[in-house]
Amino acid sequence: MPEAPVTRDEIENAPIKAKIKAGEEVVKRALEEYDTDNVVIGFTGGKDSTLTAWLVKRVCEEHGFDKPKFMFVDHGQHFDELEDYVERLADNWGFEVMTAKNEDLISQADKPGDKVPVEDLNERNQEAAEEVGDYEEVPWLMDTEAGNHLLKTVPMHELLENHNINAVINGVRWDEHESRGDEDFYSPRSEQDHIRVHPILQLDERDVWDVSWFHMVPDITGIDIEEYPETEEDLPEGLSKDDVPISPKYWAGFRSLGSEVSTDKSDEIPAWLQDVENTKERAGRAQNKDDKEIMDKLRKLGYMAVPILGAGTELPLMSTGAF
């Protein structure tokens, strides 16, 4: 396992450029340790995974590494704009996308919220349902404890297993949730025997937007951004929303992107203009996952992304392919 380039005490309150440099070094050391064929980036299309992908892109292009693939976990309830954004950004930045999806559960539900009897699921899903509780039915709904585990963790683990993945690069942050406060830059996992790589742990939510607009966007577009835009008209001449690597839902006032059926915008102004210092980042999500006990339980089971409501023919759990 690589050695962390900095300690939390050294980097958490450091200048923003030092935080960016530390993140790049975290990625570089991981790619020196593991073959990129056995590394994936956990990519959701959100601000954190976009920033993480940008750091990986910079490191690969500067040091000559092949780019690892995106791992996109499709729970079947993403915003349409988000899926379009993932496809466009992967194509523009030269990343391939592997999609993990629990076809067994989703194919047996007609609409979000429909409950599927556990006895009708395949063996792997039945075992997974037992891991989180004594459920007779599991909903096709990401923001529930059982649904989250089966729709995200289970297909992710199968992808890691099928593709011999040794390392997953994730965009988690120390400030995001108290359960993330003890994460390290390199964190081994016993499930599927892999390591998690966390290059943006040291950024808080305001840092994420500062780096995104004042460092990432200029790097990608070649055009400096002097201040946060409120509308597309505020962008420098020649730039449009489609030119900048920022998901369109953030322009619309969403501050956190969960699922289309359970996430509301947190304000009418873009996410970066909201009071991120004094309000909760995930306030727009329907969830009971912010309960630390549940988060810790899901984390031990391999949960990766983030927050949740309370609980025949065998189909493959996971479908893999390019968008």
C-alpha cells in the first residue's frame, strides 16, 4: 500500500494549491503501485467525482500513465441530465466507462419504490439483503438501507471481482459526513480485497467549488474564471454551460445529487453561491442514511458513495460496457 504524502494536520488547513498538489500526489503514488488495468475511478457525475477525475487526468497526462476506467454504478434512478453529462465528460476526457447495475432487482420492479420479494431474488442478492436486516421485500429505491446496499454496493463488488480491480479512486471528503472523518488517503477494504484511494479528502465543500471554477475549468477550457457565475451569461465570452465540467443540476440549485425520485434542489441559485459553510450539503435528499450507525454499517459492507428512508430466473447482477 502506498505511503500517504501528507498527514491530515499538515494539509487540512493548507493553501488551496497545496491541497491540489497533495491530491495529485495521492493519485500518482497509487498509479505507481497498481496497474491501471486494475484501477477504476468511482464516477457518479457529481462535483466530487468530477474533481477527482480531473486530478487523475492531470496525473496520467503529465506522467504517462494509461487512464483507468470510470466505474458508474447505475441504480436506475439518475437524472437524465446526469447520465448525459457522464457520457460527455468521459468522451471529452478520454475515459472509458464501465457500468455496474443490479439487473436482477431492477428488472423485477416497474417503478421506483416498488418492492421485490427477497425470495424472488437471486442467491447473491438474497445474501446481501440478509446482511442489512431481516427483510421480506427490498424496494427499488436507492435511498433506503436495503435498497442502497443492493443497488450500489452489490453490483460494485461484482464489478471489482469480475475485473480483478485492486484499487478504487473515490471522491470522498473528511467534511462530508462524520463517518468519513476517520478515512485515510489509502484505505484497504476486505470486501473483494482492494484499496480505496481518496485524493480529495482534504477539501471541504467550498474548496471543491473554488478548485472546480478557478483551477479545473481554466485548465480544461484555457479561459480564466475571475468570479463565480450566477447564470450562463456570466461566463466569459465563448464559454457555455456545456463547455465547463460542472453538472447542469448544480446550476439549477441542487447541491447534492442522489436520485431523481428522492433529491430536491436546496435553493434556487447555483450550488456554489449557496451558504455552504453554514448549511447541510445533503439537505435536499430524502434519507435516513445520515444516521451514523447506518452509515457505519453500510461502510463496513463496502458502501462507497453517499445517504436513506427505512427497508425465478436468475439474471446477472452487473452489466458492464461503455456508455
